[in-house]
Amino acid sequence: MSTKTPTPESREHPEYEDREHGAAGAATALKEQAEQYDPVRGQDPLTEDDPEGQLGDEELARRAAEQEREPQQLISVFERMGLQGRALDIANWASVAVGVWLLLTAVNAIGSGFEIATGDQAEELFEFATNPFIALMIGIAGTALTQSSSTTTSVTVGLVAGGLPLEIAIPILMGANMGTTMTNTLVSLGMIRDKEQFRRGFSVATVQDFFNLMAVIIILPLELLTGFLERTSLWLSEQTAGAEGGPVAYVFDQLDEAISFVTDPGAEALEAGLSFLPAVWHGVLMIAVGIGLILLVINFISKMLKVLLVGTAKKVLHAAIGRGPVSGVASGAAVTVMVQSSSTTTSLAVPLAGSGHFGLRQLYPFTVGANLGTTMTALIAAFGFSGAEGTIALQAALVHLLFNVTALIVIFSMPYIRSLPPLAARRLGDLAAERKLYAAVWVLGMFVALPLGLIFGSVML
């Protein structure tokens, strides 16, 4: 009578027992298969920082699970074409430079198109948005729909250069901050099957929502009463791009002229190519082409910078988080500048929270820092203009920067106020973990139904 050899699926096989022991079994399997992970060094990457073998079984199992959740290494289009080494690096960075040129050209085209389409009637056309609350909703909805605050702020800068009143643009720029957090909230929904992971991930995803909401509640009324953002940004823009700014303004003016020399031909070619259309449609189509270009270019630049810098960004994130609020804010800003996407930055934090690697209070300053980093795109966009247009465009970009800096200083300087966003996020995370309907209501209501409903209602009335 033959004896059947037990398979790994049968209870008699020793590997089955390892799997039955959960974390201990996973750790044992990892140790036994360490050589297979890195045949060159003969060491398991999961334990390369533990040559003495001091890590516990639960820590090894957690690292294994984290490794399984990590996405595959990003590959650029040029690597798929066969480029390698130095040639690949040059091609990647050159494509980023071309992307920045296209971004500046697109913003320039939006400004020119808006000026052509509206003439001197921009304020009348946007009369429905003179209510700052409605303008705020436009910023939220626009960013939620495009999934990019960089797109919203860049388009707004272009519109301001083309004649959009700054009083309307300021709430739109504030709304862009709120709308961008929808992405990391959606990322957290990927953990919805694991109650505890979802609780932690959703809390971190929404802490930026509550911070930005509190920032608007505090700063928007203050701006309406005093106009401090408009006045401060005007002074700063005059110092850097105005006629009375001295040597600093001279340097920035020369930089503006150099950039305009490179970007103007593209915008002028687009304007000439569409000149056969009636004035209004000519301008509208230029705006549409500009917005489409910005959407494509910012997405492309973000992907390329992820390929080039995401490893560095992750190192910055791991090195700085948990070392205090200043380090957290600085690392959040630095990572966002690296990858040119605050959504990417905050989305990196969500899996770390879900796995329990970092807590809500540790990641809270990091997500706030992403607000600062994302202002870089609007500042870059402002350099697509020169002269008077360049000054007003730079002022709009500075408003966005000043709003985020002011929010950080005001909220973080008051301990009681500073603690409210994580408390609210934790409470919402608890509710969403118990009843998923709360998560759906928050996402759809906050970012879609409320802003679009108010916008359409104001237009119809």
C-alpha cells in the first residue's frame, strides 16, 4: 500500500502548520526563504537592518505585509523604449523641463483666452461668484473633479492675469486646498475590508480635510474684513515684480522676460491658429485647450518626478515623521515639491497609518506640510507672464502661499485649536469604520453634492 506524500495544502505538511500560526508562521517562512530575496547580497531586504536577527516574529510579518502592499517600481516611458543609464536620466529630466514649458505656455494661453473672450466684462460674467462662499465652492468642485489642486491654482492664476478680479480668485484658491484632499480619502477606501486598518487610514485621510476646513473658517472672514491677504500679496508682488521693487524686482523682471521669451511663441501660435473663430469662441477654445494641456502636463510631470524622486521622497518621509511638528511639516512640503502633487504626498501617508506604522498625530503635521509644497506650482505658473500681467499673476500665486502659511501659523500656535482636526478626524474614522455610509456621505457630500449644488443654485437664481 503506497503512502501519499502530504502536499502543502494538506494538514500533515509542515508548511501548513506554519501558515496556521499566523505571524509566527509568516516570520518562519521569511527566515527560511531569505536567500531567495536578494541572491547578490544573500540577505532578505526585510531584515537587512537587523543582521543580528533581533526582530520579533510579529515585526517580520508586518514588514512582509507592508512589502506586499507596495506598488511595483515606477518605470518611465523612456525606459520602456530601451534607454538606460545616463541617457535615461537625461531623457527623464529633459521631459520634465519640456513639461514645465508646456505648463507655462498653457497658463499663458488661458490668460490670453480669458482676455479675448471677456474683454472688459470679466467681473460681470463672474458676478454669480462675487459671493465668496460660492467662489469657495468653485475651488472645491473644480479641484475634486480634476483631482488636482495644482490644476485649479494654475488655471486661476491664468484667469487673474486675464482679468478675473482677485477678490473672486482668493476664495477659489482657498477652495482648491479643500478639494485636493478627496484623493487621499479615496485611497483610504482601499482598506475598507479591514475595519481597524480602515479606521486608521480614513482618520489620517480626513485630518487634512478638517485642518483646511478650519483654516477657511478662520481666515476667509478675516480676509473679508481686513483684506490682509490681498494687501500683503500686493506688496510682495510689487517688491519682486513691480516698478518700485529695486534690485530684487529687476532680477525677477529679467527672469519673467526670459521665461516669456520662451513661452510666448507657443501661446501666440495657438492664438493665431484659432483666430478664424469669433472673438468669444476664440477665447473660450483657448481656455479649453489651456486647461486640457495643464491637466495632461501636471499629470505627466507628477508621474515623471515620481519615477525620479519617489525613492528619495519616501526616505524623507520615513526619516522625518515622528520627530516633531516642524520636521513633519517640512518633510510634507519637501516631498510635495519633489513629486509636484499634494495628493500623492498625503496618499503616501494613508497606508503607513493603516498598517499602524505611524499614528494620526505623527502624520498630521506631514499632511499639513503638503499644503505648503503644492503652492510651488502656482508660483511657477505666475512666471509665464510679464509686465502688469506678471505682477497680478504673481500676486494671485502669493495669496495661495500666504493663505497656507497663515493657516499653519495660526492653527499650530494655539494648542487647543491645533488638536481639533485630529480629534474630529479620529471621531469620523470611528464612525466610518462602524458604518461605511458615513464615509460615502462625507466624500460625496463634502466634495461633490454640496459644492455643485450651491454653484448651480446660484447660477439659476
